[in-house]
Amino acid sequence: MRIKAKSKNGITTVKVMFKHPMLSYDEAKKKGKEANFITYVVANVEDKKVFEVSTSQFLSKNPYMKFAFKGDFKGKEIVISWVDLKGNKKTGKKKIK
């Protein structure tokens, strides 16, 4: 997971790229594998939820997301976590510039 986070003028902008194959049901059937894709993403700063989304099979391989939220969190740490269809979890952390 690659994360870039920047705070400017009271708005914090985050860009994140997840490393995941994102196999939809159709692709998995063609390849003879099980479907598996990211289903839930959450971002927290200081134990405060700043971003939450439920996703589906229609995101591309290694999906990229960009989001922003109010608040000057310069110097704080953002923690981003995802869960996929099989229950695998991954968490990444980055200090906000």
C-alpha cells in the first residue's frame, strides 16, 4: 500500500494505491480461481474515522483512491485498512505532511 497525505489550508488530502489482484466473479471463473476483491476500506486519524467506503468487484487491479477531509492534521499519522472478500486484512500508516 502506497500512501501520500498532505494537509493545507485546513483540508487534508490523501492518495492511496492498494496492491491487490481484485479478481471479479467473471475473471475468477475464466481463470479457474476464486473471486477475491477489496470489500471495505477505512481511514483513521487519532482514532477518528475520516473515510469509510464499501467497495465491490468493479474496481481495477491495484486500485487507487483519493479523498479529502476537513482538519489540519499536519504531523499526525493516518492509518488506512482494508478487508477483502476472503477476510484478509492489510493496514498501512503514514505521517501527514
